[in-house]
Amino acid sequence: MIIRHAQEGDAEQLQSFDVGGPTAWLDEVSEIVLGLLVWRSDPHAASRDRQVIVAVDGARVIGVTAHERIGGRHGPVWEHHRYLMVTAVQADQQRTGPARLLIESTFADLRANGCESVEWLVHPRNRSSIQFSRNSSQRPTRRNRQRIIPT
Ligand SMILES: CC(C)(COP(=O)(O)OP(=O)(O)OC[C@H]1O[C@@H](n2cnc3c(N)ncnc32)[C@H](O)[C@@H]1OP(=O)(O)O)[C@@H](O)C(=O)NCCC(=O)NCCS
């Protein structure tokens, strides 16, 4: 498996990426995944340093994650604090370790570049996401925060 930045040529695979479901929260994840390359290239968000990272097995994109610097729409951007936008693995590859590898590699890269904290949101009904957040034993930066979205 190779971990690399997403390329424009990955667009088709991200558009048909199967996260599982259907549930309201996984439909939302699918929507985020299919729009990631457009999200990354938003010219109004250049200061956010948006990054999309994929796990590739052979020629197939089996996992994806994305993050950006935290900041207000018009306010300051926090250079060393990041928001993890999404992590997703193709349904037929889940529970075989891709997300752990993807996150370990991504967070190691962030840490090497001075990142001090990463935070992300977890839907309260997304059990696999909650378990992954709890069990993937990441302590990659000085401070990680997981927030549960209130219903
Ligand atoms: C959450 C998600 C990214 C985890 O990816 P994954 O590749 O299946 O996770 P891994 O195989 O690397 O699992 C790492 C650890 O997380 C935990 N975990 C992951 N999925 C789990 C599940 N369904 N139930 C319980 N624990 C789970 C386990 O501790 C696992 O380690 P183990 O297999 O040695 O017990 C994946 O389920 C997914 O893509 N879900 C759909 C999209 C989504 O909801 N993303 C999160 C919100 S953005």
C-alpha cells in the first residue's frame, strides 16, 4: 500500500468511493469525499493549506483523509493547529488496517512539520468512527481533541 497526496487523476475513484451505509452520517461522509479535490483547490482557502492524502493498493484508492489549518472564514488562520476533515476507507477494505496506516503516516508528517494539535468531529451514531478514534492509539501531536457533534 502506498500513502501519497491525492492527484487530479484520483477524482473518478473519489467520486465513486463506497464508504458503506446508507445512513445519514455516511451519506454525508460520501459527499465530503467526492468533493475533496474541489475543496482542496478552493482559491479562497489557500492560507488553510488543505491536503488530501490517499492510501492506494495497486491502482485502487482504498482510503482517504484530508485536513486543513484551523481558522475563521475571515479571521486568523492557526498555522500549527489542524482540523481533520474526514477519514474514510472503502467498505470492502474496512477493518483491515488502512485507516490506522493512513492516519499514522499523515500525523507523522504533520508532526514533522510542526503541527501541535489536530481535532476532528465524530457523529454520535457512527460507531466505527468512534471506536477508531478511541482505539487507533494516536498521540501524534501534543494535543488531540475529539469532539462529539451534539444531536
Ligand atoms: C472509521 C473508519 C475510517 C475506520 O477505518 P478502518 O480501515 O476500518 O480502520 P482500521 O482497520 O485501521 O482499524 C483500526 C482500529 O480502529 C478500531 N475500529 C475500526 N473500525 C471499527 C469498528 N467497526 N468497530 C470497532 N472498532 C473499530 C479497531 O480498534 C481497529 O483496530 P483492530 O482492527 O486491530 O481492532 C472506517 O470504518 C470508515 O471508513 N467508515 C466510513 C467512513 C466514516 O465514517 N469515517 C469517519 C468519519 S469522517
